[in-house]
Amino acid sequence: MRKRYLAPLVLSVLFFAACGGGEKKAENADSVSTHESPAADNSMVSPSADKPVSKGEKLMAESDCKTCHKEEMKVVGPALKDIAGKYADTPENEEKLADKIIKGGSGNWGEVAMLPHPQISKDDAKEMVKYILSIGKK
Ligand code: HEC
């Protein structure tokens, strides 16, 4: 009859022993897997950071042009690159395109009209045209 009280005792000793062994194993594995990860390159170097910004580009950034024109891609209006490809950088074209920016209109690229920009001076519009026509010709 005394054996009956022994059995649970033995079992619980075994249980604790097994548990202790398991913990030790986990500790060992932990200390082995402490790796130093290689230092990541976090430098935020932007390639265009020190590119000089022309007056026309700045004027366009301050106006609404970028809602309809992107440099590489047609949005509402043609890509600036495509405009540069269509017109040679001549004083006549500068004049004509500056007027178009101020007065708006459609027909040269399709049905969609460019909004007029009466608040933009002719000189500023010409600076923008010079910038647009310089794209892709650098
Ligand atoms: C509401 C949209 C919109 C905005 C804002 C806009 N454009 Fe346009 N732009 C157009 C569309 C559409 C055309 C094509 C017009 C056409 O087919 O003749 C165009 C054409 C042009 C052209 C070529 C014109 C031609 O006759 O080939 C130039 C240059 C131009 N835009 C410059 C600008 C500049 C600079 C600004 C900012 C001051 C501006 N655009 C703002 C929609 C826009």
C-alpha cells in the first residue's frame, strides 16, 4: 500500500527534472544565436539633391502645372519630355508656347484644353517654356 504514495512523488520529480533539462537547452540555444547584424546603410542620399533648379522649373513648381504635366508621363496634359520633343527651342516657339500657357487652349495634343493662366507674366511663362524645352536635351 505504501507504494501508492511513492508513485506520484517519483513522477513529479521526473517531471521537474525534464523541465529543468529543457530550460537549460533553451538557454544554450539562445546564447549561440546572438548575432551581430551587419550595419545597414541608412544614408539618405538623393541623386537630385544638388542639381541646380532653373527659374522656370521653380516657377512651374509654384504654379499648378504639375497637376496636369509630369516630366516623363502623360497625365492630363502631355509629358514635358514630349513637348520638348515636339518643339525646337527657338524664340518663335518660346513666344507661341508662352502665349498658350497664359491663354490656355487645346488642339495641338488633343481635345483636352489647358487651363488659362492669366496671372502668369509673359516673362515667367517664357522661363517655363525654356525649362520645358530643355528637358531631354541636357
Ligand atoms: C488643367 C490641366 C493643365 C494645367 C494645370 C496645365 N496644363 Fe499645360 N497642357 C494641358 C493640356 C491638356 C495641354 C494640351 C493642349 C493642346 O492639345 O493644345 C497642355 C499643353 C501644354 C504645352 C504645350 C502647348 C502646345 O500648344 O503644344 C505647354 C508648353 C504647357 N502645357 C505648359 C504648361 C505650364 C507651364 C503650366 C503651368 C503654368 C501648365 N501647362 C498647366 C493641361 C494643363
